[in-house]
Amino acid sequence: MKKLDYKGYYFIAPFFAIFLTFNLYPVLLTFYYTFTHYEGYGEPQFLGLDNYVRILTDSYFLEAFINTWQIWGLNFALQLGIALFLAALFSDLRINIKGLGFFRAIFYLPNLITISSVAILFNIMLDWHYGSVNQFLLKLGIISEPINWLNQPFTAQASVALILTWMWFGYTFIVLMAGVAGISKEYYEAALIDGANRWQTFIYITLPLLKPIMLYIMITSLIGGLQLFDLPMLLTDGLGSPDGSLNTMVLYLYNQAFRYGNYGYAATIAYMLFLITVIFSGITFKSMYREAKVTKKRGNK
């Protein structure tokens, strides 16, 4: 009978010690706090399911939920639309644009700038009285008087969405171009020979074959979008102004914990955010899986 050698466990023990201490334990402790009223010191006061009942009737959380989806939805639509247009443009054999590597670097560059620098930059650009955006639009005659971009609910949300689009469309473009690179050039050459125009080539070749890549982009963008915090925090007073339009779910969570000292309710918001992310990710995967099965059946026929 062979004698077991336990020396290998000594090598993996540091990983498990770090994982249990800094990953699993905080997650379980946070879950425990969801059943308590805890102010960050002293003993937590057990409340049962009160925090979960409260969050289901909390109008401020509902407002934060809607705000988060509105900002993410506009950002994702613009981001994906611009990236798809550029991917179609750079994959067009008729145009055959050179210097793809250079354009990739230029488009991705905003993603490398720290969010605090981005917030300072756009705070200056969107300034009501002296901002370059208002000055430019006034000179073109597009507007007759300066717009207070960050002090009106609609323009504040649109501004944040556009800033996020500017930061992330380059990443989305690179991922889509990686997907385009995996599509056989024979499809495009055959379409060109058959006389298909650019729109037909994009709709019937590029777009269907990029659906798995777009699913990945949508899921990762959704996860990041539901965690939107830093830009609304830095662009405003940190409370979601104007009129609560930039009060996202994570910003609401942050304020509940570190401004109002309600760590138990903040922990409940964190788990609700996790649950929302899982549900919508699951719905997206399920719908794409069904569509893939339908497409496969049609192909077999």
C-alpha cells in the first residue's frame, strides 16, 4: 500500500488561507450583516428579515435602480453602436482601411485615463459659464444660452452615459475586431462576388457571427454598469444630485454605509445588487441559448 505524501498540501495552504481570510470570510460576514442593524462598532442588533422587507419598499433604492439602468442603457446602446459601425468599416474589403493597430491604440486610450482625471476634465468642459462644450455650441449657434449640463436630471444622466461611452467604446471595438478576425474572409469575398452591398454583408454575415462576442460584451458591460459609482460620485456632491438623478445603486450603498453608518442595510443592498446581476445575466444567457437552438434547427432543415 502506497504511503500518501502530504507535502503538496503545504504548498497550496497559503492560497486557501488567504482566500478564506480575505474572500470567503468577508462575503459570509456581509451576508450575516444583512440580518442586523450595525453601525460599524459595538455588537450588531439582529433584525431578521427587516432589511429585506425595507429594501423592497424603499423608494430611494427603486430610484437608484432606475437611474442605474437608464445610464447604463444609453451608454451601452451608444458604445455598442459606435463599436459595431467601426468594426463594419474596418472589416469592409472594399474600403480596406490601413493602420488598424494605430486606430486601436487611439480608440482605447481613454480607457487608460484614471477616472478621477476624467471627472476633473469633464467638470471643466461641462462648466455652465466657462466650459468649452457650451462655448463651442454657442459659437456654432446650436444653442442660444449656456446649458447647465450637470445640474439638470436628463442632461446629467446623458453626460455620464456619454463620458462612459467615450471611455469604453475602444475596448468594445477591440473585442469586436477580434471576433471579426475569426470570421473567414471567404464569406466576405463570396458576398462581394454575389454583389451584396455593405449593409447586406454586415446584416447577414458580420452581425450573426458576432452574436457570441456581443453576448460577452453585454454581460461584462451589465456587470460593470450595475456597479456604476465613481463617475457620479466625483461629478456631483456625492449624493446623486441633481434631484437624485445620479443616485446609482452603488452610490446609494456607499452613502448608507459610510455617510449614514447603516452597515447592515448597506450589506443588504450589496446582496440585492448581486441578485439583480445574476438574474439579468441568466435571462440574457437563456435568451441567447434559445436563439442558438432555433438557428441550429433551421440550419438542419
